[in-house]
Amino acid sequence: MMPPPETMEVELSPSELERYDRQIMLFGVEGQAKLKKSKVMVAGLGGLGCPLAIYMTASGVGKLLLIDRERIELSNLSRQILHWTPDVGRLKVESAAEKLRELNPEVDVEAVAAEISEENARELVSEVDLVLDGIDNWKTRFLLNRACVELSKPFIHAGVYGMGGQMMTIIPGRGPCLRCLLPRPPPEVRPFPVLGTAPAVLAALQATEAIKILTGYGEPAVGKLLIYDGYTMSFREVRVSRRPDCPVCAAL
């Protein structure tokens, strides 16, 4: 298991002990304190990012960094559940941060309206302990994958299409990275069909992996690609190995 971030000791208030009571039954007060010490990035506030942000906020991470440059469109609302009809036209990070702060005022929510790029990816990743992939394009995913590998930060990837998608947990040095799985960027298809529940399923899996890594509870799904098919309601696991010639993680 990868150890959770090491920072100063924190205490849980009586309200936090009550709020997180059911999950404290799983990983104890110590695990909850580790969550409170953690800083997590949700990259993208779309179909994946919205439920990711909700679950990470509800779980009690210390700080949540939200990154997205886009504004809300009406066609987003069937799957991007943090954004509601009156929010159309607003920045996604502002809409999301407003509701998340109401959901859990114990969490420090920072909203950054920016595009992740070659210039800022490493700086953004350096501010957090773990990165959650809510991105809808492979170029940006590969930027985050590289930054996370170079900075030794866990990166939990997911992608969706139609009624299904895939998830992979990347812990640098312990298993393969995203470029081991995909040596070349797949073709970008936009717009693409999505049933709103598909990203919700994948995001719940991502959030579960994030909480496990941050608390040290459970075994992360390193070295495997989990494929979800909502049409047949089935899951499939594909083993993924590190590539000795991977341009990103081969030197680790």
C-alpha cells in the first residue's frame, strides 16, 4: 500500500465525528484524520468530475482543488449533476464550488477557472496529494499522467463513452501508467454519446480508489484496467503491465 500524505497531526471536531460516523466504522478515526489532511484535485467538472467532487467533499478531504475553464451549457445537465438549470452560462468551477461548500463546510474548496496545459500541469499537480481524472480529452489526460508520474502523485483515470467506460489506478513506481496502456493518444471524438449514469458509475469507482489510497484502507487496483459495460451490465478486468520502453515511467 502507498502511505497517505504525511502532514501535521489533525483532530476531528465533534461535528466531523458525527458527519463521518459510518465510514469511521470502516477505517477508524485515524483514517478519517488522514482524509482531512489530504489535498485532492478534480480535473474537469463534467460528467465524471461532478460526482467525483461530490463524493470527495462528502468523504471529508481537507482540500479539494477544482480545475475547469468551461461554462455550463443546457446539454450538460443530463449528466453533470452539480450544475442545475439556473446555472447555465456560469463557470463550471463556480457552480460546483458553491454547492460543495454547502454540502460540507468542513472542506476547503478552491475553484480555478483554467485550462490544464503544458505550462501549468506540473504546478497544479504539485499542490495536491492525488489527482482524479474528470477530463474529456486524451491530450490533457496525458499531460496529467506525466506530471503525476514525475511528481510521484497517484492518478486515477477514467473515461466514458455511451453506456460504459474504463477506470485505471496509477501509482507511480508501483505499476503501469496511462502511457503504458496507451502508447499513442487515441483519436478524439467530440461530441460523443453518453448516458448520464455511465460517468456516475465510473466516478464512484474512482472516488473509492482515492479514499482507499488516502486512508491506507484496502488494496488499490494497480496494474488493471476495469471496463464497465452498462448495456450488458457487466464488468471486465484486463491486466496491464509496465512497458520497459514507456516514455513516461520507464525510468522509475
